[in-house]
Amino acid sequence: MNKLMKIAVREFSSTVLTKGFIIGAIVIPAIIAAAMPLVIRLIQKAEEAAPIVDGTLAVIDRTGGDLTGGDLTGPIGERLSHEDGSVFEPGGIDPETIDPEDPMSAIGQVTGARSTINLEVLDSATDVESERDAMREAYREGMTGERLGLAVIPEGSVLGDGEGEFPQVEFYHRRKLDDRVIGKMRAAVTRTIRDARFEAANLDRDRIDAISDVSTQTQEISETGEAEDSKAAAGIIVPVAMLLLLIVSVMTGGQYLLTTTVEEKNSRVVEVLLSAVSPMELMFGKILGQMGVGLALLVMYSGVTIIVASVFGLASGLVTPELITGLIVFFLIAYVTMASLLAAIGAAVNELREAQSLMTPVMMTLMIPYFLIFPISRDPNSTLALVLSYLPPVSPFVMVIRLGSTQPPPLWQTASAAVVGAIGAYAAVWFAAKVFRIGLLQFGKAPDFKTLVRWVKMA
Amino acid sequence: MPSAIAIEGVRKTFGEKVAVEGLDLTIPEGRLTGLIGPNGAGKTTSIRMIMSILFPDSGRLEVLGRRSALESKDRIGYLPEERGVYKKMKVWGFLQHMAALKGIKPDEARTRIGHWLEKVQLPDVGPKKCEELSKGMQQKIQFIASVIHEPDLLILDEPFSGLDPVNMRLLRELIREQHDRGTTVIFSTHVMHQAEQVCDHIVMIHQGQKVLDDSIASIRAGHEPTAIVFEPLDPQASIEPLERVEGVQGVAQVEGIYEAALAHGANGGEVMRRMLDAIPLARVELRRPTLEDVFIEIVSGGTGDAALRAELRGGSGNSETVEAGA
């Protein structure tokens, strides 16, 4: 037992105290975590500021002045130049927003908001085909072209066809145009038409807006009976986070185990070790050492996750002791199962390269829950979820998804799935022990599964 | 004398291939035994079974009075044929790890490692990584790992392979020293004269079976000379006539020395006289049988096989069979 611990300690420290591990498992995730708010901020910024484009929106208005105010092109032009936020702001300086400490920001306002789209009014009798051809030609020649869009507003767009139906507005735009620019152009047209329809129907637009806006404040009742802001959106995040935490911690330890086993075999240090410890002490020592690595990652990553979650006020109520217990129990089951198989593979092959083909079934085990995460988390008590819960080696991965979902399985299911998973882990250990003992001193041809089975029978 | 190793009727197969067949072997405590035989004879398999790294298909094995070496691993030192170190580990760390696995306390291990590094003339390599060492140095480090816990039984599988003559001598002295300390030592080699230089007892294995188990002195006493060493007076002269001398089975030049193999049962004195009659010779003498002669006599039934002989000398390219009329 003592020797087993020594093997485990060496396995753990020789893995954790390497530059590769510290950078890969700690520094990079830390940088990502730290950069996350910045990235989110940048994404939000980018959402606000569309790229600067100059050009025209051509409008063919065939409504023929249905309204008292004349045709629609006037209001559309006004919208293009004034409304809908920064993209179409005229290049002026807003004295209200200039920071007196930073006069340069005024320049930024001027240069940054220079995106201008001018209205180009076409005669109502214009041939649409030829206009489209013209746009295509212009695009083909210079990739740009003045005209960004073309809107054709058919007759009856405001007043209807007399039976309450309205015709469709044709809207064309140049290829490779930012979706926000397209959206603004389209909005300028459609909103103008909508307002015109209200006016034609003698309706007050502001009144209608007020009537249609039913505002709600969604809250959820927690166990303590207090009302809190709804976290329903987190319903999908928790199972995903649970599964990813499990996969990362199991596979980091497992991969290291595979690598060190192959290295020990390949460098022939293994026989020296076998003169001091039994193959089983070696295997379990290594599995235990890498379990420490996986567990350390699990604790570290889930700790960070919980801290981040509580910063956003999502932790309470979502991260329960049951969830953490479940995660740890199913980590142990999943890890022992996967690590045993990987140790066996590592002992069987001569080089890491040869391990690839034997790894496929192991990787499949991870891919199944990964692909099924949405169906399982949306319907965690479905037959599919239930069957997979009792199917080692997939079961622990499926169980953490179910545990994290909005309808966690009943305790008896969790417990029985853990028992079945433990039996699966035991079977994997049994298989691995035989392959490991024989494989370690077998060199030569890369083994396939048939060979492994033969070894199991032999041992 | 109690036996350090007792093997009875052990058999081991790998698939179709029989590696060890009906091996009986008793090694008393304190003896320095050489386990010899050509490549693939079953030496390493036997050693691995003694170490409980492999398990026999049938037969009985006892090591240091226990049914398995696993029960007394801390009393056994083992230098495997396939040598390896943790490449990225420092020499100190590697030896400390090995010592710890053998149950040595860290303080004690530190003292012993320092002492041993001095002894193998590598006092400064402690802080170096194992991969920075040459093969020969790594081998010495591994030898330290096998003796650091002062074992009662030391098993060395091909300990001399890859060492230069200076280090070979050093290792020979160290093995002797372990033997003098009272340790039972077994080492295997396919180079027979190494065994002759170190051991007092020889076990020969051929095709998975033990063919000889005796002390060097009685092996020599019990075997007739099998070869005549000679040197032609004129180095350019053809030695072809000797091929036809009665009682000579073949003439070969091995490592620059001419040897005429004696036919089974031939009288050495008579043959020497006839050889002198055939061509003028500067020197001719009956060669005392070496281990390899004995071995070849045993495995070939006295026919004298130059190729096998060359392999057992540890060389491959430095022997040549002299063609008739060359």
C-alpha cells in the first residue's frame, strides 16, 4: 500500500509540476477567465457599432401618394438620416456627450459616426429588372458600388387591396453587406409604411405602442419562499457546465495516464519499476496519482465556475450540495472507468501513435453524451436518458447532465445508476489489470482489440 | 546451505513458442552464478519468472524461501536487460524514487546515493537529468538502483552489454564486492568469457533447457580439449592442407587466431604431430576448453560450429571462416 502511494505521489507531482501542465491547465484557463468580461464587453461594443458604409438606398414608391402627406420617400429619407442609432447618425458633434477631460472623444464622435446612407428616389415607373442589373454590374466591377439597397413599394402597400390584405415589399441589397446595415435600411422602409398605415386607418401610433407593450417582471419562488429574479436561462447552462467539467477533469487525468504509461513502457523504465512493485501496485498507483490531477482540476475549475456564477447572482439555488456530491461521485466512477481503459491501452501499445485506433471507443463514450446533451437536458427523464443512465461507461456522463437539469432524477435512480456505474468501473479495472500486466512487457506489433481480448484470456 | 532460488519443472510458452521447458534449478545462498546461453535461449524469460514479472505455465518456483519474489521484493535487486530511466527526471530524483520504492528512508537514501555515485565515478551527475547521460552512465545509475537497498539476492540481466572495457572492469569489481558481502548474485550473459572471468558457478541454458550446472573448475576438468591453436610459420602460406589432416574437423580464423577443431574422440597429441607434417607451423598448442567450447560441445554434439562460437564470444563481425585455399 505504501509503495502504491509512492507511485501515486510521483505520478501526481511529475505531472503537475511540469511547465506544460501549469501553462495548459492553469495559466491559460486563468487568462481566459480573466479576459472573459473584456471579451463580452468587446462583443457588446461591436454589436453597437456597425461598420462604416457610405451609399444610397434606392426606393421605388408605387403607392402614388395614398397619403395626405405625399409619397413615402420623404419619411424614409428622414429615418435614414436621423433615426435608429449610431449607424445613421449625421456626422455632428453632440455637446452633451463630450468628455471635457478628453477633447479627442469629440473627434471620435465625428469620425466614428460618419456612416451615411442617402435616399435615392426613383420614378415609380422604373423597371425593377434593369435597376437590379445595374446594381449587379456595379458590384461586379468594384465590389462596392454606390447603391446598397433597392426597395420596391407596390401599390396598395398603405391602403391595402380593399380586402384587408397588403402586398409584399420587394427589398434587394448588395452582397456582402453587414446585416445591421441591411436591417436599418429595411427598418426605415417598413416602419415608414407601418406609420403610414396607422395614419391611413386613423390610429394613434404612440397609443398603439403603449397598448401592445405588456411588460412583465419574471421571478421565481425559491425553497425559502422568496421571490428572486428568474434564472430559467441557466437551466441549460448548468448541465452543459457539469458535463464539460466532468469531461475535462476525467480526460486530462486520463490522457496523462496514457502518456506516462506509454513513456514508461517505451523507455523500458517499467521493468525496473516492476522489480520494486507489482504490476497492480504500479497500475493502481498511477491511476490514483492521475485521479489526484483530475480531482484537482475538477475542484479548481468548478470553484472558478461557482465564483463566476455567484458574481452574476446565479449560484444560489442552482449549485446545491446534492449537485456537488453527484459531480464528485460520478467523477470517481467515470474517471476509474476511463483511466483503467486508458492505462490498459497505454500498456498495450509501443508508442502513443499506436494508441489512436484503440482510443476510438473511449472517445465515442465521450462524444455520445456530448451530442445528446440537448435532448437529455431538455427531457431528462426520457426513455433515452433513462437507458443511457444505466449503460456504462456513458452512464456517469449522462447522470451529471440529468442532475444539472431542471428536473433532476429521483434519488433512487441516482443511487442505482451510481451502483451500475461502479460495477462498470470494476469491470474496466478487471479488464485493465489483465491487459496491463501482460502488455507492459510485450513489444513489437501494435495490438488490436482481438489481441487485448486474447491477453485477458491468457492472464 | 539454504537455497536462494529453487525452481522445479518450470515451463513457459509464448503462444506457439516454448521459451523455457522443464527447468530445474537450485541456487544456494551466497553463490555467484553466471547464467549463460546464446540469444533467445530463455535466460531473460527465466529471470523474469524468478522476479515474478512473468508467471510460469507450470512448475514450482521459490525465491528467498517464499513462493513468489513479490513477497520479498525489498530483498531483491534487479537490473533488467531492457534498461530505462525516467528521461526527464534528475538522477537524484530517480534514485531517490527507486530507493523509496525499496523501502529506504529518504535520509538514508541520500547518504547511500552520494556514496554510490562516488563509487561508480559519477560524483557530479546528481542534479543532471537522466536523458543527459550517456548510455553507459545510465547503466551505472541503474546498477545503483539495483543495489541501493543492499539486497540479499542480486539479479543482473546482461549487465556488461554496452560498457567499455574500463567500465566493464569497474562493474566486475562491484559485482564481486556484492558477492563478498554475502549477496547471492545471478547474472546472465551471452558472452561466455565474461562469465568465466567473474563467476565460480555456471548454469547454461540452451533452447529453453538447462544443459549444464556446475562449477567452472569441474567443467574444465571434465571436458576434453576440443581445439588446437596454431600459427603458420609463413603467414601467407595456404592452410588448406590442414583441412585434410586426419582428426581435424575444420579450420577457422577467429579474432586473428587460427584454430583447428578436433574431431570427436581424436587424440590431440597425434593430431598436432600430423598438422606439423602437413605445413610448417610457428606455434601449435592444445587449447584448454573454454566455456564456449564446452557449450558448443554440448549443443552441437562435438561438431564445432564457428558461427555459434563467434556469437558466444560476443562479436559478430570479427570472425571469419577461412576458405580452403584462401
